[in-house]
Amino acid sequence: MGELSPWHWLLVIAIALLLFGTSKFAAVGKGLGEGIRNFKQAMKEPEEKKKEEQKKS
């Protein structure tokens, strides 16, 4: 009873869609995607700076 099966998740998503509508989910998905992209970019910047510094030396 402690674990959620895929059917439970589908039911939760269906109820959330009925309550909030698809536009809210689209906005959340877009924001989440942008956040992940920004995070990845921020993680790459220090590595790129180190490579540039090594090339200059």
C-alpha cells in the first residue's frame, strides 16, 4: 500500500488536469524545461572558463 503504481500516477495526473487545465501544465513544463537548461548552462560555464584560462597560459 506504500508504493504508487503507474495507475495511481495516471489518476493523479488526470485529476490535476481537470482541476488546473492544460494551460497551467504547459506553463509549468515550459518553466521546468527552461530551469533545467539554465542549470546545465551554469554548470558548463566554470569548465569553459578553466579551459580558456589553460589555453591562455
